[in-house]
Amino acid sequence: MGHQRTIQRAVTCEGIGIHTGAEVRMTLRPAPANSGVLFRRTDLEGNPSVPAAPQFIEDVHYATTLARDGVRVKTVEHLMAAFAGVGLDNVVVELTGGEVPAVDGSALPFVGLLRKAGLRRQLAPKVYLRVNQPLEVTADGRSLKVVPADHLRVVYTMRFDLPCLGEQTVGLDVNAESFAREIAPARTYAFLRDVGHLRAMGLAKGGSLDNALIIGDHGVINGPLRFSDELVRHKVLDLVGDLFLLGGPVVGHVVGRNAGHALNFELVSAVQRALAAERRRAKARTLAETAVRGGHLAGGEGFAPGVAAL
């Protein structure tokens, strides 16, 4: 419950893109209420922008890429997770390149950057996406399901084919405190056996021991781990970031198994369809009630936007 928030002051960081390998400077700037997250490419003529919204998701292979009219921004999920985790609603992200800096492969440096910027309340109610009935997406033994709850909780299981990793499960209530402490520090990872393949695909050009956990046949090469289950916690981080592309925090209990960005996108799409269907039902109910007695009928099925104010 509460008001929307933006940052108090502009802040900047620099780094390389984990996939492009290019140096990039990122500046976060305050934004008006109800404007959401906007990525702006200041390295391109006219400073074109791409909103952080489901309809602009172009690619979900190994990272989440947004695009509009040929303008792309890669690997937005860790930054989006930080926005969701600290409770930020509106911000402009200026980039001098086509990818968000990898920093250390986690969202923790972004949380620190947002704390430096400070948060400011805005005179607009925060919009929550509250689940009223279950939604589930599946593919090849992988699954994501969201069911009604009074807050965001994620239970996630990953089964790895390396005996040294086995199966990892984590269950977390997601709020500002738990995100910063239990989720944000979890770093992205790659298997050593896949690095050559990724680079042949034009990916992971900026990947290194400084911005990703590298896993060999006998475990993590560049430890120590920040958590014994750091790998599955990073999956939670990615999920939180991808879900925030819906434009507000999801309120529900999410259960995931062996999922990733592709299935995250399927869940985002399912939620978006449910939201659209609910809006149509709400509009129809309003028109019907107005015709009968001039009243307004609230409630509904699926995901319903819940607007809360202090």
C-alpha cells in the first residue's frame, strides 16, 4: 500500500555489457508519476527510447532484450529486479550503449546505486497486480505457476545435471528488506562447457570471473559463493525483474521449477492477457450497471489491478 516513487537525484555508473562486451555508461534520472521505466539510448541520434513493457520484449535467450523500432536494450532483468525490489515505480534509464552494465552479475550494485539516489514519493497511488485465480505456464518439464496470496512469495526449484550441484530449492517472501539481503546479491552464472558456444553465438563477450559465476565439472570455479544456493536465488532475481516488466509489483505466490527467461516471458504474457480480459469485463460491468442504475461494480477474476493509497 502506498504512493508511487521515483528517485530524488540522478546517479551514474559505468561497466561493460556481459553479452556485448561494450563499455557503457548508465544514468538513472527521476521520472513523472505513471510514466514507468523508460530506457533511453543517448548514443543514438535523437536519443530514442524503449519502454519497459511486455509488448517490447524482443528476445529472451540468455537475457531479456527490449526493442522498439529497431532500437534495442539488452540484459535489463537485473536492473528491473532492483527497481522492483526497492519499490521504485518511475525512472528514466539513459545508456550510452545497447546493454545494461553487468557490474558484478547481481542486482546488489544497482540497489546501492538506488540508495545513493534516494527515493521520493509521488502524488499518485501505487498500482499492484493482484492474482485472484491461478495461472500456470509449462514447457518440457519446466513450470511457473502463480496463485492468490496477500504478498509476493516465490518458491523456486532448480535441478542441475551436475552431481556437485544437485537440486536447489529456495522459498522467499519478497519485500524491500528481503530482496536486498536474500536475493539481490545472487550472481548470474554460466557453465564452463557452454562458454565457447555462447561466444560463437555472439553472446557472453563481456563475461568474466568478475561478473559471473563459472561452473566446471566439479563445481564453481570462482567461489566462494555468497549463498550455498546462490544459483537458484539468481533465478528468483531474474523472475522478479522479468515480472516487473508488467508495470507494477505482482501480488501472489509464485512457484517455479527449472524455468528461465523464456518461461518468465510466457508467464508475463499470461498475466498480460488476464489483465486485458479483466479490463474488458470491468468495462462491460460498468456499462451495464450505469445503464441500469448508474452504479459501478468492482471485483473480477484473474489478475486485477489493485490501486492502493496511503
